[in-house]
Amino acid sequence: LPICPSGSAGCQVSLGNLFDRAVKLSHYIHSLSSEIFNEFDERYAQGRGFITKAIDGCHTSSLTTPEDKEQAQQTHHDELLNLVLGVLRSWNDPLLHLVSEVQSIKEAPDTILWKAMEIEQQNKRLLEGMEKIVGQVHPGETENEVYSKWSGLPSLQMADEDSRLFAFYNLLHCLRRDSHKIDNYLKLLKCRLIHDSNC
Amino acid sequence: QPPGRPELLRCRSPEKETFTCWWKPGSDGGLPTNYTLFYSKEGDRSINECPDYRTAGPNSCYFDKKHTSLWAIYNITIKATNKMGSNISEPQYVDVTYIVQPDPPVNLSLEVKKQVDGKPYLLLKWNPPPLADVKSGWLTLEYRLRLKPEDGEEWETIIVGQQTQYKLFSLNPGKKYIAQVHCKPDHGEWSEWSSENYIQIPGDIELKDV
Amino acid sequence: QPPGRPELLRCRSPEKETFTCWWKPGSDGGLPTNYTLFYSKEGDRSINECPDYRTAGPNSCYFDKKHTSLWAIYNITIKATNKMGSNISEPQYVDVTYIVQPDPPVNLSLEVKKQVDGKPYLLLKWNPPPLADVKSGWLTLEYRLRLKPEDGEEWETIIVGQQTQYKLFSLNPGKKYIAQVHCKPDHGEWSEWSSENYIQIPGDIELKDV
């Protein structure tokens, strides 16, 4: 059973293991985010042209993130780590409200509710892990608490059904996008920091 | 007399979301003895007590999702206390990812089938343990089969990888076989073997010449 | 007559760094008809024209790295024009993030080998598609194999995970096998199957009795 034969000194999860777990979790969160988006899209968005309005962007667009491989590879790992933290933090609040508000959608299937709860829990878990990773990459440094505030709750509670459904659609569209960014950046960071870019 | 030294026996997580630890009491010195589990997490000075002594039965502590962290190593001790004094177990360090032992696979089925060229084979199929969310990649399981003739002593073990079915070509007509399957997550422990399943290979199976 | 309405058929990115779209011309009204692809990108009001009509062949538009952004919605339309007028396709909204379908893996090799205990197995090895940048972690690929005896009907599919080799133990002596491999990015579509590769399993392979 004992995992630290050398006793408590230096008894911590290695950075490589932390990244393995973070990547598995970010992959899982994005898979769930795609599933919940697709399920909502099929059930509530067909023929409503929501995609055309979703172009107005997400609440996290104020966090400038690399848009392609070159930009991501030219971004220092500190900055990329902080961006991942910033995007994750920016989703704590909306995910909390998504779980409560999804229950008010007409005939919302249990699967959508279960996935919303699972994503909310796993997102918090991944945030805990990222803070651990940043703590190991930069021991002792105080983190900059950059994140993007979300003010979309009123739109999730609007009386007009079409507007309300669009608000959910846009939130899930942004969740799918941001969870993919986080997953992609973490896989890059893992290969760079743990495998010397030779995965 | 003060109680004997308790011992942390084992901790196990069935799905990397929760985990349970069990301990073995020491001698109770003939007095009513009380057991407390204390834990601290790496990088966190606070000492906490077991959140739930009941769910997993006597001499156990159950850590639910809220109390289960994937990112830190737990330092766990058990304290036995009675009127005459107390005794503390050796600290044990637990990393949840390494104590994942899934439940066994389910629905193991065996079927004798024939290929287009008439060659017989045994098709074994099973499902992952219900708790494990394999679909989304959160838990990657690999499987191992074992078979033996009913009257045989020695099991033949077959490494199957991530498949949930397997085709076995080397059959013995007329024999009755017992089969079981178990599974393991990438870092954790093999599950228990599934319940046994039997199949009688028809005696008239035309065996290819090996 | 003015041309019929063209239709955007499909867009695909082989490595999450560039992408290509294909369209189907409508009727050309019996006149020479010209096709133009227009696109605008989320967060940028300007309307742009296809950067490269040639690289990916007829009725296609190729967006190189410079013109490809992830996590951004492209609004794409095709305009067909001839002397009598023009016609525009339905706008399609594309995010390169979700149209990734890699090329097939390459260099699939098959070899019969023996373990230390003499047990024979088939070692299959392959390489990721050259375009896919797996080393940096930009793309993570998982693989699936399929095999069948040359005279067989049914393919047997094997989930392999991320490694680029696989050991197959359930061999049929004397049989000629066909094998193919394909791959899927962590979030995207399965590639086409690789070209076929064959191997003849020696007839004298000693198969253990189960």
C-alpha cells in the first residue's frame, strides 16, 4: 500500500502524474461537453438558426488565447498554464448556474442534467489539479487570479423561450469550445514539459 | 491496558471518484476501544478526521467525491483509544489513482461459432463493470481471460487488451470449459475474476488438423 | 439560364492545422459557369475569398495554416456565376476544431514472432500519418486494427489505444491474413483504413491445447 517508502519527505504526486491525470480529465470534460452540446442542439436548436447568433462570442473571449498551433507553440508555458487556469476559473460560476437552470428546461432529459452536473464537478476537480500543477512548476509564487466574469444568468431565466433556449445553446457552444482549448493546450504542455516535445 | 497498535489494511477506489480504507484493530486491552482515522493531504497542513465511518461497514472509512482528491497523496493514520491510553498506526501514504480496483466485468457470454470456412471457434463476450465510465476515456480498462477444461487443473490466461470480445480457435471437441474475465485500469489493480461461465464444446465439432 | 444553386458538400482538416472544403456545382444553365467561395470569420466582419482553388483539385478550396484558425466559426458560401446571372449556396458554419479527420496510418508491417516461452504471436507495427503532429501533443491519435483470413468475410476489429504496435496471440496456423489499421484524433473522425497488408501464418506453428 505505501506509495512513499521514503516517508513523508518529498512524498508528492509527480508533475508527470499530475499532467497525466489532468489530460485524462480535460479529455473527459470535453467529451462530455460535446455530448451535452450535441444532445441540446438536436433536441432544442434544430431550424432555429442559433449558430448564426452564436458568432457573437463567449464570455471568455476577453482572454486572448492562441488560435492555431504556431501561436500555441510560441506561447511560453507559464502563460499557457495561466490561460488554462483563467478559462477554467471563468467557468466555475456559469457551470454552477447551468446545473440549476437546466432543470427548468421543458422536458430536459436526465442525460443532459447528469452531464451538466458531472461537468461542473469535474471542472472544479481539474481546477484543483491545475493549481497543484502551477504550484509545482512555480513553487511559492502567488498565482494571478485572471479570469473572465460571466453575466449570462438573466438570459438563462428569460421568459421568452426562444431567447432563453438560445442563451443555453450559446453557453453550451462556448463550453464545448473552451473545454477543447483546455484539453488541447494541456496535451501540448504535457508533451513540452514532461516529454520534451517528443510524445 | 492501553489498546494495541491498529493497522491500516487496505484502501481501494472502484472508479477513481471515491475510495474506502479498512483497518485492523489491535488488541483492545480488555476495554471498550474507540477508533479514529486521521488524514492529511500533501501540501495541506490541516489534519482531518474520517468523513464517514458507516457507509463501508465496520473498521472502515469512506471518502465520497467531495473528499477524494486525485492530485494529492493522503497520509492516513488510525488511532485506537480506551480509558488506559491510545495507540497510533504507522502512517500510510495513499495516491487514489494507484488504488483503483474496478468491479469485475459483467455479462460474460460464451458461444461456439463457425467461420465462413466452417472452422469452429469459441466467441467470448463481456461488458465493462457498470460503474466504470469507459466510453469517455475517463477510465481505460484492459482485460484478461482465463479458461480451463472443467476437469483441468491449470488455467490458461489470455491477455486481451481493450477489446470486450475474443475469438478462441484452439478448441477441444467434447470438453466442458470454464471461463472468467477480469479487468484493470491503466494504473490500478486487477479486479476480482468475474463469476464463472461454462460451455460444452459439441463432440462432433470437426477439428481442423493442427 | 442563370446557374443552379451550388452546394457546399464537406470541409475536412487532416491535422488541425489546415482545412479544405468541397462543393457540388448546380446546373450550369448550358453556359460556362464560374465558382467563387466567400468566407467570413467570427469576430471579423470582412468577407474574404478562397485563398487557393487549386491545391485540393476541382470544386475545392484549400485554407493553408495562415488562413486557418481554430475555435472560430467560418461562415462559408459558394457563388456560381455565368452570363445570365448568379446563384449562391446556403451559408454553412464551420469550426475547424470539429472537422478533423486524419489521413490513414502508414507503413503497416506484420511479422510472426515467438515469445520466450515459445508461444507464437503476430506483431503488427505502423506509423502515424506523416502530416499529424503527434510529437508536440497538438494531435493525439488512437488506433484500431482489423484482420480477417484472406478467404474470410468478417473483419475482426481490435481497439489498440495510442500505441503504434500490437501483439496478436489468437493465430490460425496455415492461414493467410489481411490486416489494415486506421486512426482517430482525440476529438474527431476515424480516418479511412490504411492500405491492406498480408501475412501467411506458417502451418507448422504449434498451437497449445487449451
